[in-house]
Amino acid sequence: MADSPKMVAGDGDGIKQNIIRYHTPSSKKYPSPIKKNEPKFSNELALKGIHGSHKSKKSYKRRNAETMTVDTPSRVTKRKPMNYIHDKVANIYCSPRFSAQTIVSKNAAGRKIFKYLLLKSWRRSRSVRKELSLALKNRDEKLTQLDMQIDVLQNLRKLESARREETHKKYQELQKDLDQLVEENKSLKEDIESIRKECFAKVKELNEKNQQLNNYKNIFDEKQQSLRVLKEKLDKEKEKFKRCSTERKNSTEQNVKLENTLNILKEKVENLTNQIQLLQNSKHSLENALEKSEKMCENYADKLRKQSLLEETYKSKIEEYEKEKMEMDREMKNLQMHLDIAHYEYSHMKSRNDDIEKDILDISRKLDDEKEKSPWNLMKKGVSSTYFAFKYLANLMLPAIQSNLRY
């Protein structure tokens, strides 16, 4: 910058320090005019007057300060002969290095030396003051930087404390969620164990019911065999009754006995119908039990579905439960197969029961027809034979009925 002012500083004689000099296009550089109001420059000018100008060509080798009298101070630039002013007092050149050869007044020389020492000490104190001021400025800058760093660190500490609080809250929430998950897992395990126990209990109940159905099946088979035997015997007795009917004639006593036997048979038939009703009631109870078991199975299936939905959220822990679920499904399929078999056997037994009821009704009808067709004059042998035949039939049927009722 050609037109910008330039601060010139130096550690020379302390006169031209901190003076603004403007650059000029000429080869010479002229100093800027000094403001008279500034006390610093006035003091420097006073010191300059004390020193004198050291830029002359003749005084570059030897720069001597001038001593002046207290009464008439004057500026001497060139070497002049001694001229007494008054009372043999003259201006003498002297310095701390070079003393005058002639006799010099002690007051003037001491005053000059004292001023020179003051100037030296002032220069030293000025350099020290500059160093101290620079150190103070640097220290102030460092303090401001440290204050800024402290503010930034405080803000960071606040942010970190807020983040720590947030992370602590999140940790507490996650800990609560984990505790809830552990409790839910425990409850699920307990539910699964209870469901297993209930399934095993249901399997046992179904096995017991299957055994009961097998027992019913065996009883029905035995009854069918007994009914076949009774049918054969009834056919034989019918043939005998037909043979004896030709021989039978007016016998009121035998008719009364026959009526009594018929009444007994009717009572037995009624007992059989009551037993059939009891069997039907037991059948209805079994159906209700089967429906309840099916509902329970459906409820267990719903629970298993809900558990499957919950297990989707806990995929990491469901792999062990899936194996158990597959085993439970297999057991449920086996139970369903057992139930289907039981239903099939029940329908088969029901059809057999209907056939037995039809056979009993046919027998009762045939007996009524025979009663209407029986003659009044019957022989004693025919009456006794029919009586013993019905007695034999009653003895055969009563144990079967009693065993059924006990079952």
C-alpha cells in the first residue's frame, strides 16, 4: 500500500518511536508534523533539546552531550572556543565516557550525568513496560480464550449431563421392559406347563372313555349273543306252542297263568325300555362330555394361536417352544383320531341298540298275536313247558340287565 501510513518503531534514542510516516514518491522521506498537544512528544522534544542533533556529518564519530549552566542554557552544535560569560562560567562539552580536559564545574557535569542516567533508566523501564504490556495483553487474550473454553466446556458438560440423564432414563425403561418380558416369559412357561398337564389329563380321560366304550361294545356284543340265543329259544318255543295249541282247549286257569306271564313279560319289556332310556341318557351325557372336550380343545387351540402371535415378538426364544408346540399338535391329532374312532364306535353301537329295540318290539308283537290266537283248552304239559320257557328267558335276561345297570 503506497498511501497507507507506516508505524516506525525502534530502540534508538527514544525520540522517533511510534511516529506515523507517510510514504512519498520522492527519494527523501519527510517526517509527519508532530502534534503539540501530545505530552509524550513534547517530553521527547525536550529530551532531544537536551541531547542535541546527532545527525550532523561532523558529530557521527563523537556524540557528546552538552552541559549548560543553570542560568543561561544554550544549544551548541559546533566546537567553539571557550568564552567566559560571567564570573568565569563557560559552556563545556562532557559525557560519561569522555570528560573535558579543563576544569569543569561539578554541578553541571553531575546534572548532565544524572539526566543521562535517568534517560537510560527510563528507556530500560520503557522496554520492560512494553514487554510487560505485551505479556499482559497475551495473558488477557489467553484468559478470554480460557473463558470461552470454560463456557464451551460448561455447555458441553450440560449437554453431556442431559444426554446422561436421557440415557439413564432409557436404560431404566429398557430395564423395566426387560423385567416385564422376563415375567411374561415365566407366565408363558407356566401356562405352557399347565396346558401340557391339562392335555395329559384330557388324554387320560379320553383313554378312560375309550376303555368305557370298549366295555360298552363288549357288553353289547354279549347282549347280541344272548338275544340270538333267546331268539332261537323263542323260535323253538313257538314251534312247541304251535304243536301244543292243537292239543289245548278250554282251560281258564291256564289262560289266567298265561295272562300273568304276559303281564310279567310286559313289565320286563318296560324295564328293558327304561334301561334303554338310561343308555340313551348316558349316550347324551357322553355326547355332552365330548362337546365339552371339543370346546376345551378349541379353547386350547385359541390359546395356542395367541401364544403363537406372542411368540412372533420373541423369535429368539420361540425356537424351543416351537418343538413343544409341534409335539402338542401331534398329541392333539392323536386325540382327534381317538375322538373320531369313539364317534364311529358310538354310532355303530347306536345302530346296534336300535336293532335290539326293533327285535324286542317284534317279539312283544308276536307274543300279543299268539295271545290272541291261543285256544282255551290247553294241556298241562304245554302250559308247564311255556311257563318254564318264559322262566328260563327271564333268568337269562335279568343278569344282563342288572350288569348293564351296575355298569
